[in-house]
Amino acid sequence: QVQLVESGGGLVQPGGSLRLSCAASGFTFRSHVMSWYRQAPGKERELVASIHTNGGSTYYEDSVKGRFTISRDNAENKVYLQMNSLKPEDTAVYYCKATPLRLGGQVYWGQGTQVTVST
């Protein structure tokens, strides 16, 4: 059974930090590009950051560059998103996504974790 379970969300003040985790099981983690997406109320889901299978290549959406860091541990089947200098506009549900390198393979999503940045 495939599972992607996010954790680490919560309420934080502007300027604060959170570390999101996504634990994967039921598929070959090391063969999947891992990504974090977010969806704010009334907005479309957007890509925040992604990391290639060996961790050697990363991508960040412009608004989070220099503040967020994505990393992965292929031995533990986990992907992380360290979020620093959080802003109210970072408030959203954050989702973990697994995309296979093999074309046409199954894509997996987690259930999401809420991040709220507010005073």
C-alpha cells in the first residue's frame, strides 16, 4: 500500500521556521522525484520545491528561494522542507508528491499538512 504522510505543519509567527517531513512507503522511493506543493484558500495548487532522485538537483519557486530548503534521505524514505523566514503569504496546505522517473508511471500524493503563518 502506497503512503505519503506529511507532518510538521502548524501555526507559526511571521519570521519563524517550520520543518515539514514526508514519510514514504509502498513504492521505490529512490526512483522518484520528490516535490512539495502548496494550496492556499481560493488558489490553485502550486509547486514550491522539488528534488531529484539522488538529491543532486533541486528546484525552488521564486518566492521561496533563499528561505526554503528541500532535502531527502533515501535510506529513510523521507523528504523534508525546511522553511525559514516564514511570511503570512506562505499560509497554505502543503502536499508531498512523488513522480516516477519512468514515463507513464504512477504519481503519488500525500494528504497534506496545514501551515499557518500569523500573529
